[in-house]
Amino acid sequence: MVGLLPRLLSPSHVTTRNTESHQLATPCDDSDVHDIEVRLGHVLGQLRAMHVVATRASHPWLDKLMDPEGRRDPATLNWLVATASGTLSDRWFCAENGDREPNEGFPSFNSRWGELLTEAAGLAAELRLPAAGHA
């Protein structure tokens, strides 16, 4: 998924408000934060379920991020936006990797994985979580 990082951090994923001479990326109010947290949990759950379908096991990063407190841990820095080998965005499901082929086939599965990962990173960015690159 080359080129994923710039799209994940694009301004369209972040609600901004002007404060004096700079902008802060922050959710608008507590109800927005709650809604974003709920949606992020749902998207992360879908990613974890997909990982289990293909690999027969969950991924420890997804397990940690599913926990609302765990996702605020500084140790999760860049987990949703990193593109290095072995990261979530680098994961490509295929038979050659020992993955089980999902009912929808690998191309659709990988496409959906990328879309969900992009959404999760955008939601995490709105919440200014370490997993989206916010230290």
C-alpha cells in the first residue's frame, strides 16, 4: 500500500478550529469525541476480525488499540500510519503468506483492509492518538 501515509494524514480526516495564529486538530465537543471513539472501536474490531479470518489469530497491535485506554499509550506511536515492513499498513493477505483465502477473495479483502485502516487512522488522528502519529 505504497502512498498510504499522505492520504491518512490528509486534512480531510481532521476537524480543525482556529486558535489565534494556528490551527489545532481536535474534535468539536464531548459528543463528537464519544461518537468518534465508538466508530474507531467498531473499525478496529472489523480489522481484527479480518486478521483472524485470514491468519487464524488476532494481531497484538489491534488487540491493544481495541482497548480505549490502551490506544492512548505512547507505545502505540504510529501503529496505524507506519508503512515500514511488518506494520499494519504493510500487511498484504495472500496464499503465499500462509493466509486462508476469505470468501470474497484476496483482492476484495485487501482492498477492504486498506479502506478500514485508512478510516481507523483518520479517526485516530481526529482524537490525536499516538497510533495516528500524535506524540
